[in-house]
Amino acid sequence: MEHWQTILVVKGAAGNMTLFARKQQQDWEFCCSSSSPSYSTSTIGMNVVHSFPDALALLGQSWKYLTPEYIHPEFKQQCWSHLSKQSGLFDKINWRKACL
């Protein structure tokens, strides 16, 4: 896991999901890992993407319904920008506190 940084950790009843990133020259690479047995990507680097929206998509559709445990300061605004456009019954107040 050399040079990978934790970007986002969300916690749910089934376990944690973690988004990682590393800077490659001018761009970021993202991948994710999960402690949930039902989540298929459990090894860092299996699916690597190059944009933050694609990185959030790696977490699946339900990540916004989970509890934010950690958001890297450099990605808080991007996370909130993405979430503020989302609909659904997720806890926007809790996410706003974590992001802003």
C-alpha cells in the first residue's frame, strides 16, 4: 500500500468501506477496499480509477447512507459537492458536518 492515502472511510452495520488515493505525477488514482464480506472488492488496487466521481462509484450506490468516519481534508469539498446534488433519505446533516 505504498503511497496510498486514506481519502474516505464510511461505516455501516456490515463493515467499513475505504477509498484510497495516490498522486501519480499531476493526477490522482483511486481505489477502494471493504471489510464487508458482501462487497467484492477487498484488495487495494483491483479497480483503479482516475476521477473522484468514478472513485465514489467504486463504493457502490449505498455509501451515502453509511456513516462518515473520516474524510481527507483535501477531498471534503469534492465529497460535499457530490453529495449536495444527491437525492434520497440519507443523513445530509451528518455528511455536511463531516465535509465542511
